[in-house]
Amino acid sequence: MHFRSLILAVTRYVYRRERRAAVSDGYGCDGSDRSLGRANLVSLFNRARSVMLVLTSCLLASSLASAQNGTPAPRPEGEDSLMQVLTDKGLHDIENESWNAYGQFTYISSWKPSFDAPYTNLNGSINSLLPTAERSFTGTATLYLGLRLWKGAEAYLVPELISEQPFSQLRGLGGAIQNFELQKGGASVPQVYRSRLFLKQTIGLGGKSDVEESGPLQLGTHYDSRRLVFVAGNFTILDFFDTNAFDIDPRQGFLSLGFMTYAAYDFASDARGYSYGGIGEFHWDDWAVRYGRITPPKQPNQLPVDFRLLKYYGDQVEVEHKHTIHEQEGMIRVLGYRNRENMGRFSDAIAAFDANPQENATTCTGFNYGSQNAGAPDLCWARKPNIKEGIGAFAEQYIGHDIGVFARGMYSDGKTEVYAYTSTDRSATVGVLAKGSVWSRSKDLTGIGGNLGWISNIHAKYLGMGGVDGFIGDGAITAGSERSLDMFYSANLGKVYWLTGDYQHITNPGFNAARGPVNVFTVRVHGEF
Amino acid sequence: MASFKPHRSCVRVLLAALALLSFRPLPADAQQQPAGFAVERFYQSAPGGGWFIMDDLDISGRLGGAISITSGYARNPLVITDPDSKQKLAVVSQEAFLDIGGAVTYHRFRAYLDLPMPLSVTGTSGTLGPYQFTAPSVNLGTTPDTVSDFRIGVDTRLLGEPGSLLRLGAGAQVIFPSGNRSDYVSDARYRAMFRFLAAGDAGAYSYAGQLGVHVRPLNDAPVPGSPNGSEFLYGISGGRRFAGPTGWRFVAGPEIYGETAFHQFFSGETGTEALLTGRLEQIGERKLRIKLGVGHALVQNFGAAQWRVVFGVELFGHK
């Protein structure tokens, strides 16, 4: 599991949009904030109120859900950064870069009070969220290095450091894991690793000239609006697919994992969330279509990578369209994925156990999660090359100058175990994000969102028999949708630092209505340079 | 019959004792298992440094920078000899790495970051005396994202101008622990290096040299072939420039470098390698440098490979 990886996804789209608006209005970035008149504010609030009502209705109806994800985004013009400082001193051209370097550090501390649970790790199953009070933290530091090699070619290298301590050894939650930075197999002892090393080649095909602002994983440059893009190397698929809503950096936005991307999108990746592979993109003005094939891990949710890309792989296709409604920008995406991995089907594990109870969770000598429940089936007995598929849709829409709403939903087949991301089989998310320009704090960010997840009937049956997968399995289950509400306020301090307060309310943790609800309180400190 | 009961008891006790003895730890189980250490001693110069190990101290101009990508293969970098039986064990027999570095220069100063990434580290497990060595098994599949003991360093040119007969400088590096000792890619300790650097050009010839200290807290001195605390660093290189295609030149010459533990100063724990290098350099404001080196151990000891091939590309320049 990877969870952390994805991070970057900053405010690229928001800032890009700001910049375009500023240019068209004849204002700079600073001026764009001032351009909001009182009439606009009233209109904006009215729209926001309407949207909130719609969102609340959606949440109450237990329907939509979503997730954010993505890639680091360009830093807005005027932002304090090393690149901007060098540009100001005439030592760097931030709009047409031959290289750049950015960095960030983030510390996230979460606290979970005790909650009600009639049972925990029943009969030797091992994947319950512990009902006792717990503290969790992550600390990360990242360096983003970019270099232009030749015309249209960009290379990126991203070393990263992480230290972490999850709740309950990262067990007991589906898509509602409270901190997207957490990695499976992580440790409190800091670990340094290379998160990305890839080459991107862009071939212009004409059209308009789009500005790409400088930022992490992006050299400042201009691209043709019609172009081909090829990527090869080591990256997270979320750098390119289902990029974050409004390109908000997760390190500034929602904390729940369910907002990184579709919780049901079990994209192939190692335990940290990264993959090797290739991606091809075709951009035609407001349209884009992309395809990627990437490596899965050798074993589910583990770090070692299987490079046999013709035998085991994760394929994904995404179609994207940008639009404008009443002069407000928006985007719609449809994503489908198909993984071929050495994974177990729930039905096969159950059938194996029914046929021979000796084939239970305690007797398999192949890769397993260490359950001690001798009366439970185990996926270990059922692993073989299998297919996992899913399809999802995403929409984001600005409804005012600095406020936008988004929604995501994905349906995966739910026949096989989680191999990389979360145990969720179907997910939906809705959310609203707003910058603080209305109250004269344009670098502040606030948001509220709901994240829902379901598991398939066969998945629930397997868990009900005491089985475990990579993250969940209490020993018994009263199946229900896992729901989380996430609200946060991120206050900018000293231009390059953000202090965030976040609250999450998780209902039916691990899709088990017999346990919970769980409250999580989080503080985050984030800095960029 | 009853009189036999005590004897039966004795027999049972004896059998039990024999059984216990048969399950007692074997000598091999009692053997010590060395934890591993950072075998690689190919401490590259900073990106843009010209040579592979030495530094040409060609640091000048306004803001500038360099990017380097180096990849190499080393054969038998850790062969341990049992002092008693003269038996040899190649605990690390093959090592391939990728190293990416970036540097920023300003006037006579340089700061840099160097990220070594092991691609493959393998060897042979075995027993030597009281020690049970476990060979590493590192490859991209098992450890897809390892960064091993990365370095941050600063160099400065103290005396002399670029192109002059004598340039003197100094450099310092901090090596951060990263990766696993058992993979023989890390000491799992913070380390530091302090070096005095010299370089110069005389007509078509150029040279460089270094003397320094490698502050290395790890000391597994009793274990054969293992670190012996802090080390003394030395090295020298010389080459001749040849005119190349328009806008290019070629430099060829040897580099000899190594280290010796202060504990056994040039008496035991010493490793020295010689590398025959050639590099094609672009002449201009923004330069490309392509380097190739082939080497052999002069004194094969921990980290000094039996033979080695290295390939590197550097892109560098300044305002």
C-alpha cells in the first residue's frame, strides 16, 4: 500500500486557472484577489450555499464519493521558492526552465480516542482497528529535481524520506485511512528511498500554446495544446492519472486516504505506491486520453516489484475533458483499469476452505498475512493469475473564483483481494474546497468532504467467515458501508508554511457496522521551498 | 522386575540427555553473523568534478550547476580471506549501481547531493572460522527504490584560478545512513569526509590529487574484511588532453585511489584501485562530458574491486 506517494498534487489547476483569469482581467495574481467585488462575494456565497445543500443531500443519500490524488503541482507565480528567488535575481528563467528544484516537509500527527467495539481480532483474525486510544504520525521530506535533456525531454528524480507510525499497524480501515502519507511496511526509523525517476518526452502537434508553470515534477515551459506525451520509468500512476481535484496538494488539502483517488482504484504499485512502467498521452485541446501499463508487486501490498510486464501488469485508460460552464472551469474524467496479478479470489478461498477445512488461515505456507484464525479461509490458498477490473468517473467544477466542488465514484468487480491500494471494492466521494481569499487569506485552504466505500457480497462473506485481506478482517462482520467525513482548515503561516487542523468521523470502520464510529483529530505542519 | 525400574529410569535420563545433546546448538549456530557494511568505496567526485574520483577544482563563474549520472559494475569488491585456512569467500561478488548527483556552483564554491542506488548486489554465503557470512541479494525487483548512504557535500577552490598550474581546495561531505547493512550497501551510521584537494593544468596535461579523512564510526575490527574505524583517503590522477571533433576534446589518463584504516595504517586494512579513464568533453558555456573508466585493484581489500567498469555522463555549466 502506498498511500503516501501520491502527494504532490498541488494547486496546479487552481493556480493555473487563477493565472489565466488574472491575465484575461488584466490583473496579476495579487490583483485577481482584489478583483472580487461585493456582488461577486454574494453570488459566490449563494452558489456555495446551494452546492453545500446538494453535497449534504448527496452525503445523506449515501451515494457519491470521491477521492483526490495526484502529482505535485506548479507553485503559483510570486510564491516564495528557491526558483522564484533565483528568477528575481536574474539567475534563472522560471518560465522556460532547463532545470528546477523544489522541496517540502510535512509532519502529520493524529490522535484517535477509544471507541466502542463488541469484538476485536475475533478468533485470531488480526486486522481490526484497535478500540483503544492511539496516536499516529508521519514525517516526510521530499526533494523534487527536474532537468531538461533535449527538446521536449524532461527527466525527474525525487528522493524522499519518511518516518511513520500508523494506527493499529495500518489495520482495520478500508478507504478511510486517516492519513494518506502512511505506507504499508513503514517504520518510525526514517527511511530514504527514491520515489520517482522518469523521463517524459513531449511531441508538439500544434494548437494553442499552454503555459505550464514551474513546480515539483514540472519544468516551467509552454506546451502545444495538441501533443503526444510519453513517460517511462519509476513513478506513481497518480502523477498522471486521476490527478488531484483542482490539483490541490494533498499535503495542503484533505488528509483522508479516500480523497487521494478512487478508494476502489486498486492501481498496481509497490507498498509505497510507486510503479515502473510507461504511459502515453494524447492531448487535443480540451480533450486528453492516456494509457499506462505499470508493474505490480510480487506479493500483494509488498515492496518487491514484479517486472514481468507481459505476464503481470496493471493497465489503465483515462479520457479527460475540460469545459467551462458559465465561465467557470471544470473537468470530467472517466477511468478504467484492468490488473492481471497473482492474487486470490474470495470465492476460491472459501471453496478451498469448504472443501478442506485444513486449508485455513493458519496452515498455508505461501505468502499470507499471519492470521491465527484456524476456522477461517485464507486467500493464500487461492492465489493464481487473476484479473481485477474497475471503472470510475470524476468531475470537478468551479462554482466561484476560489471555490470548487468535486465528486468521484468507482465500481470494481470485487472478486479478488486488494493488491495495492485499499480493500474497498466500490467507492464514492464528494467534496468542496475553498481558498481563503474571501476572508483576505488567499493562501489558506479549507474543505469538507465525504467518502463512502463498499465491499462486494463475496468479500463480505469471506470476512464474515473470519478471513483477512491486506488491511481488514475483524473475524466477523456486520457488513455496512464505510463512511468518513473529513473537514480541515489549512492556515498559511509565513508564506511557505501551513498549519492544518483536521477532523474525521469514520463510521463502520473496515466495513463493519458492529464497530465504531471512530473520531480522528489531526494536526499537520507543512513547509515548501 | 522391580529391580530394573531404576535402571530404566537411568536409561530414560540418559536418552533424554542424548536427545538434548543432539539438539544443542551446532557450532555453526553459535557462529557470529557479521551485520554487513557499506562495501562500495568508489567515492565519486562531485558532479562536474571532471575525474571520477579526483576533482579538477574548475569552479568559477556566477550561478552554475551540474548533473551527473554514473553507472558501474564491480567484480569481487568484498573477498574475505580466512586468516587461518587461507580460504576465500566472495561475500560480495558482483555489484552494479546507478548514481545520480546534482551540484550548484557559485564563484569558487560548490554544494552537491549524491544519490547512490544499488541495482544489483550479490555474493556467496559461507563460513569462515567463527563467522557465518550471509551474502546480499539486492536487485531492482526486491528493493525497487533503495537509496544507499547518500551524500551531501561542499567543496571550495581556495587557491589558483581555473586553468592554472596549481589549484588547491577543500571539501567536506556528510554521508547519511540509508539502506540495510545486511545488503552491504550501508554502514547504518552517519559518516563524514574531509578532503584536501589539488589540481592543475600544464599545457596539454592535467592532474589532480586528494588527501583526506573518512570519519567512520563503524568498527567491526575483529571480523575479517570488515570496517576498522576511520580511514585515511588518498588519490592521484593525471591525463593528457587531445583535440577532438569541433567543440570537443578528449582527456585520457589514470586515477589511483584508495583508503587505509588508521588502526592499521597501510599495514593491513588497505584497499587501492587503479582506473584508466577517458572522457570526452564539450567545450562551451553549457558542457556535456561523457566518461568511461576501466580499473583493477592494486591492493584488493574491502571495497576495492578486483576489476571495475564505470560509465558516466555529466551536464554542467554556469552563467
